[in-house]
Amino acid sequence: FVHVYKTGGSTVREFFREYAAVCKKSLALVAQCGYQRDRRKGLLEDCKFLSCVNAPQSIERVNSTILHDNYDILGGHFNFGMADDIFSNATATPNYGNGAPQVRHMTFLRQPITRFVSHILYQQKQGNVDKTDTVEETVEDIKKRIRSSREKGKYVSSSIYPFYNNLLTPEQHAMKYDQEQTTQEQQELVKVQLSIDKNLLRYNAIVGMTETFSQSIQIFEHAMGQIVNSTRKEEEVQEMFSRYIGEKESKNGSKRNDISTGSVLKELNKDEEFMAIFREFVKYEQMIVDFAMDMHQKQYEAVKKGHFERYTLDSSDMLYLDSVGM
């Protein structure tokens, strides 16, 4: 599970902890992987080991060998591709038919405007930025930040971890750009295309959306819910999935006691002139989310239909769903 910042990932990590406990699967949770501190790295060995479920408690770090020998599930803030070689042995299951490694990637994404507001409230809650006292003050603070960034030609990636921070592989992160020949916009577009074409599609990732949390968990249930071998365990797993499916939305870890993301968005939306600037500010993130939402909807529709076909996403790329579990 690739946990993208401010996408409801804390709820999903809680879900994976419970899933591992019920299904007797081993889970490792990590954070602060190398790409965040040093773009030249991006190795599992750089990750901070947070906790585990059903695995040796003496393990205090992770690498490919430790994960291969001791864990079934890896979750946390790391990159697509960092765990590609965990199951790369002769007995591993085949890849998904598109050249991608057989490690199943799951991730959640979120509408970028909502995510940015949530980010500001979270930073205030953590004491990393000055705290505002009212919704109106928060709105003015956000407007000032975004207008200042756009005046300098900057996009949301200059203010918050962009989606591609996790969706790009370490090798893609390490790509060099000719600063004289490529503009910031061109670099953003390259990263968007790599995130979509080379990773979400190539890895046939299971995509959850914070705004459609319930149906996201239904997709997860299809992919993960058929591994138990006893009626009692099957009932436990079904009960757990039903509980999370009933939660309509993920828990909001950013919400302050006095100000919510929704109340700030409601006030922001009253200023259409500013919202046009806001949409420009997040437009590259929006490209990824629009594609991911389409991918997510096709996965959900396939699950609900009960048969798994190939869905064409564009003229050259396919989303593969199979009867074993996407």
C-alpha cells in the first residue's frame, strides 16, 4: 500500500493492520523512505520502520530480503517500484501481462483542491505554520499563499508533496532535466505522464479515492477478501470489510476542533475568480486524479458486474482485471 500524503491513508493503514491481524498475514509499516531525504537514493533500506503485525518483533529495519522472508504486506510512504524485487524468484506468480513486476500496488488519491486545504489545516494543527482563528482567516491565508505562488509561476508541487512524489519510481525521480531547455510546466507534464502511463497503468494499480471510500474498499475486498480457508475466518473478514464499506468516507486527521476542510472549501467556492487561480495551481495534480478516478470507476464497475474483462482506457493502454483478483 503506497500511502500518498493527505489522502486518507491513516484510515487505510488502520484497515491493513486489522486485515493482517484477522487474516494472519504479516504487515510492515514504513515511513521517511530515502526519496524524501535524498532523491539520489530511494531504497527500502532508507525507510524508517514504524511497526508490524504478525512478524518478528525483533526486526527494526526492512530490506528486500527481510520483506521477502517475513512479510506479506508493505505499507507506508514509499515509491512505486521500491518493492519490485521482493517476490522475484522462480516460484513467484506471473506478472500482469504488461511487463510489470507481480507485486500488487494499491494506493489512494484525493481531489487536489480538497487535499491542499486539508494540508494547510494539518500543518496548522501540527504547529508548522501560523494558526488562523476563524474560517475566514484560513480562507484569506490560503488565497494569499496560492496567489503568491502563481505570481512566481509555481504550482502546488512547490507547496505540498505532489502525487508523483510516490507514484514515480526511484529511477524516474532521479531523471535529470535540462533547466535551460525545459520549463517547469514541461517537467510537471513529464512527471504526470510517467505517473499515469508507466506506473498506474503498467503496475495495474488498485486505485482508491478518498471521496468514494466505500466503493474503494469494495474494490479492495475483491482483490484481498478471498484468501481465508475457514468459514469462521471468512465471516470475520466479511464483517471487517462490511464495517469499512459502511464508513462512506475516511477519517479526517487534519480537522481542527473548530475548523473543517468542508467549511473552508465552502467559503473558498464563493470566490469564483480565485477558484480559477486555485484550479490552475493544482492542474497537474488534477490530470493525475482525473485519470485515476476513471481507472477507479472502471475497477469498481468490473467488481459490481461480477465478471472481469479488459477495459480500454485509451488507444494504447489497457486496464487488466482478472478473475483471480485484479
